[in-house]
Amino acid sequence: MEKVTSIESSDGSMMEIKNMTSSNEAMAEIHNMKTTNALAEKIHRMESSTRVLDKGLEFVALLTLIVSVSLAVFGVFMRYFFGVSYGMIEEICRYSIIYGVFAYIGPLIKKNEHIKMDLMDNVLKGKARLVNDLMISFILFFSYAFLCWTGFQWVSSLFQMKLTTSSGTMLMVIPTLAVPIGMFFGCVYAFHQIILIIYKTQLSKS
């Protein structure tokens, strides 16, 4: 009787251990699912956080392109049919497209279409690819931050000297201001990508 009782108690203990183990595994799995869902939600919020800014900068780039092409056509029409040339119109045509190009730097970073080596993307997979993208984003962030700071210094010096463009009717500050503005948005988007890639790396680990 005692042997039977001891066997039954040992079997009961084994069942309790198995139940506790399965319960702990279930709790760990639930915790991992919650962590994964939380990271996925953070990534979704990060990706959608710049949606309004994306649309605004895309609109600015498109608007400056339309202005540049329209003024170019108008300038050619006036020159060939009326023999009249306006230096200011030519400069607005030239500098508006510069503003559009620099304004669209940020959305290009988010779309992962900035200048980089596509070979690395084709070779690297998974976590290694995320680390490569993180390194690129860090380089972009510090490069844009430096260029933004030096760009504002450049604009400030031009403003103090009161330099004008070749036509003599526009301050040189107006076209050169596109550089630090574009670098600022590039810096913002590069930092945004750094945070996003960190979240994605954590998600791949979970």
C-alpha cells in the first residue's frame, strides 16, 4: 500500500511539474506575443508619424517643378517672339527647382531611395541587413547635421555681406537657404529611420 501511495504521489508531483512548466511556457509565449505586438504597433506609429510631412514636402517638390517648367516655357516664349528676356524669371526658374530637389531629400530617405550601394542590400539578409541600414542612417544623420550647421553659417555670412545673384535683383541668401533647409529635413528623416530600424531589430529578436 505504501509503495502504491508513493508511486501515486510521485506521479502527481510529475503532473504538477509538467503543468507548471507548460503554464510558464504559455506565460512566456503570451509575454513574447505582447512584446511583438507592442513593437509592431510602435513601428506602425513611427511609419505613419511623418505622413503629413511626406505629403507636404512632395507637394512642395511638385509645385516647384511646375513653377520652374512654367517659367522656363514663358521665358522661351518671351525671348523668341518678343525679344524680351527677364533675368529674375530665369533665376526663379533655376532656383525653384533647387528648392524642390532639397525638399524631397527627406521622403527619399524614408522610401530608402537615397544614394547607396544596392549591392549590400542584395547580399545581406535579415539582421545583417538591418545593421547595414542602421549604419547608413547614422552616417546620413551626422552628415546632414554637419551640412545643416555649415549651411546656416554660409547663409548667415551671405546675408551679412548682402550679396546678390547674377541678375543683381535677388539676394543670394534666397537660393542658398534651400541647402540648410533640405539638410534639416534630411537630418529629421535620418533620425526617424534610426529609431525605426532599432524597433525592427528588436522585433526580429523577439
